[in-house]
Amino acid sequence: MGNTLITRWQGKLSHRMPVVLDIGAAMLLSEGANLIYAPAGWITAGFALIVINWRIYGD
């Protein structure tokens, strides 16, 4: 019974984990660029959103 629950949870997590990691990386990159130069942070965030949308909805 316990292994079945872990397997179900692991299956759901394996599909979402790359997106979670992409979001975390996008936030860190955007904040890092924002500390150097504010428009660079906004541009980085925009590119990150494009990549995340491509990962979720792209083929």
C-alpha cells in the first residue's frame, strides 16, 4: 500500500518538477540581472516566461 502511494506521488511530481525548476531558475536569473541593471531584469524575466510557456505548451 505504501509503495503505491509513493509511486503515484512520484509520477505526478516527475511531470511538474522540470517546470518548477525552470520557474526557480527564472526567478534567480531575473533578480540577479535586476540587481545589476533594472531593464536587464525585466528582459530576462520576459525571456524566461517565453521559455516556460514553451516548456508547458510547446511540443
